Amino acid sequence: MRKQSTNPKHEEVERLVQNFQKTGSKQTEREIVERYEKIIQSIAWKYSRGRAFHEDIVQVGRIGLLGAIRRFDETLGKSFHTFAIPTIIGEIKHFLRDKTWSVHVPRRAKELGTKIMKAEEELTTILQRKPEVHEIANHLHVDVKEVLEAMELGQAYRTQSIDMPIDPDSEGRTIMESVGKKEKGYEKALKKLDVKNALHVLTTSERRILYYTYIKEKSQRETGKIVGVSQMHVSRIQRNAIKKLRQAVLG
């Protein structure tokens, strides 16, 4: 028997989810996303700490929510909220594992780096201060050398925006302003930035299709199975989305 939610807001969201699953209403879908926006922002901040890819994580969180809306099964006895949160977090963690490391880092170091971040949070709460390296090592039952190595390699993960000041004494001078010459990939980077800034012209459905076909590198058939539409529909949405991006970028 399905467990009923005791939170009126959660019950209302569940009614919206049921309505969407029956009707496929985009308006209902948008309303659910809007209701979870603050939660997604909060979860994204926990994993980005305000770094340059924060908005990317927010977008991934929204995609996770959309997946939860489609896959939720009320007969399993869980509330939608209980199902949605782990789904959103799982999507974000998958994105972080696969996409945010700037250079190749050994898998063990990645996994240890994630544990170190969690240990730092736990120990900071317990000690009421930032923990020392040896305290983190003891907490995780690993050598100090391993922790130091993972932290050093982790700098590839914690990249900074080029718009951030070089240091507190730089009088606002940014990393970008310190670059003395034009790199070979400069034009490509600008085009990529133009596309990213133009994503607002796309619908949620179009962004999802492009995310799975280009970021996740899924085939149109695989993408169709994930989002619940035909391969032909995926192809049509993909063409329209690319056309809209091209128009937005070129003007």
C-alpha cells in the first residue's frame, strides 16, 4: 500500500506529477520544475560551492527532476519527493564524475577526493573548525600521503572562472586580463560561450534532447528511449533546436 505524504505541498506536487503522467502537459511540467527550483539550487550549491560550473549543475539537476517526473511510480510506496531528491543528486554526481575533471585523474583519486570533501564537511561540524590533513586521513582510515595526493589532483576538479580576481591584492585584475596573447582555440571558445548564452531560447524538451545527444553522446534512438519519444521525434526536435541556436548566435 502506498505511503501517503504528510506534507500538503508534497501531496500537491504528487497530484501535479500524476496529472503530467496522464496528460503530458508542458504547463504542468513547468509548474513542478518551478516548485523544485529552490531545492535544486540548494543541492547544486552544495556540489559546486559557487564555482564556475554552478549553472551547469543546476541545469543537470533540472534534467534529473524531469527524469524523476517521468519515472515516478506511486505504486512502489514512496512519495514523489522521496524519489525525486536522490534522482536529482544522482544525476549531478554522474555529471561531476564524467564531465568536470580538467585533466585525467586516476579513478581511486577521484573517489577519495569525493570522500575527502564529505569528511571535511563532517569534521568541520564536529570540530567547529576546518580539519587538518592528518585528521581527515584518520577519519577516512587512509595515509596522509594519499589525502595530500588526492587534494593536489583535485585542483584539476576545482577550476576557477577566468573572470575571478587573480588574488585579493590584484585590485580586481582578473585571470583573463593577464593573458598576453590570443590562443589557437580562442575563436572556438567564444563560439562555445555564445552557444551557452543562447540556451535560453530553447524549451526544456529541446535542451534535454541536446544534452543527451551531445553531452551524453547518446544516439537518437537511445535518447528517444530515455525521454519517452520516438527517434523521428528526437531528430525533429534536435534540428529545430540547432536552428534556433544558430539564429540566436548569428542574429
